[in-house]
Amino acid sequence: MDWFTLTLICALSLASADAFTKRFFPDYSGWELVIIRFTVPGVLLLPLMFWFPLPAVPPVFWAWIAALVPLEILAMLLYLLAIRDSPLHLTLPYLAFTPVFNVVTGLLVLGETVSVKGLLGIVLVVCGAYLLNIRQLQSSNNWFAPFSAIARERGSRLMLSVAAIYSITSVAGKGAMQYATAQSFGPFYYVLIGLVMVVVTAFYQPAKLGVLLRRPAQTLFIGLLMAVMVVTHFLALAMIEVAYMIAVKRTSLLFGIILGAVLFKERKLGQHFAAGALMVAGVALILI
């Protein structure tokens, strides 16, 4: 199977996990959702961790991991709160701002210049965000109303925070992955985070571990979707440059918008899909 097909499967699996998490567990706390999203796929990926063992790594690898794990858990907590409490079309598309934040950080911190293509990509992402909330313009004479709507929508704010965190973890992830193979890093990473979730929860709120058994069929289904996402993600990475793979993976935003319309009757699918497509195109221009 080629990298493009693998990446589309990865994107669809991620979007499906998001949509069905929202569908199955609307009454779960944010921490309980994080337990499901990390611990169950961690268990399912455990055989792969032994099948593709982590190579000998230097101490700096563990320093990268120590920085990554708490940020990854925080990002997932905010991510799941966003999709639980807000429409998918007002949350998932804002992940497209991750490469935008990377560009801005590179400019401010490292003095890196932005290419014309990258600048155009940023403009497309911002225009897509504007289009998502264009209905606000129809009821107001304020041209900035669509942007103000982002600030008012809790889920949108949370997902923008997630995008900012992911702009940091993407850099740290590259730092760690240079010492491991794509096939070994993915299973190891999810098994490790799943283990951390179990240990932390057992220490502070052990009763919450019962969430793993409360709705076993739905929980296992979400875990399987996440495991497929992880496996296809890192298999695709082994075949193609990171930028190409991540650009295609962001089609998960479009799959999420469609699932939001199908499962939750979110209206104006055409408008939201067009906005999401603009944002995906912007991501592609920035990354590739």
C-alpha cells in the first residue's frame, strides 16, 4: 500500500475516533476521555512495540520524551474537551493553525523568513477560519465579527491552544525521532503515554480507571481507530517526507466536518467543507 493511501486511512481513522468519541461519551470528563484515547490504543499497540523494538538511544532521547509526554497529554485533554462541547466544524479545522504557529515561531524566535508560498498558505488558513464563521457577518456590520466569533466559541479557543501546543510537540517529536525508526517510535510512544496515564490516574484518582470497563464495546472501538491511526501514520512516514504526509493527514479536518454533518446534523456542510478545504490547502502550501 502506498503512502498516500495509508495517510488517507490515517486521517479517516483520526476523524472517526473524534466523531465517535463525541457520540459515545458526551457525559465523560475530559480526563476520562484522555484515558480512553491513550490507554486503550497503548494496550493494543503493545505487541508491535515488542515486534519493532526501540533501538539503543542516547540520554538526549529521554530528555525529548520527558518534554513531550506532559505536553501531549495536555493537548489531548484540551482537544477532547473541545470536540466534546462544541460542533466538530468549529473545532477540528483549527488544527490547521499548527503549521501557522510554527512559521510565526520560526520568524519571531529564529529569525527565519517566510516564503511567498508559506505566506499564501497562512492567508488561506486564515481565510478558511473566517469562512467558518461567515454567518456572523450576515447579522453584523462588523467585518471582524467572524474572528470575534472564534474568541467567543470555547471549543475554537481550546483547539487553537491545541494547535499552539502541537507546534511545539512537532519540533520535540522530530528531535526524539531522529534516534528511532518510524515503525518503533509510534507504538513505543503510545504505550508509554498509556502507561503514564494509568500510573498518574491510579495515584490521584484510581476510581477513574473504571472508565475503561464502563462501556467496553465503544471503548474498544475508539481504541482500535486510534491504533489504526498510529500504525498508518508511522508506516506512511517511513515512505515519504514528513511534510507531505502531514499535509495529506490534515484531510482529517474534512472527514471530521462530514462526520459532524452526518452524525450530529451540523448544518451548512458545503460552507464548512469549503472553509476546511481552504485551510487544508493552506497547510499544504506551508509544509510542502
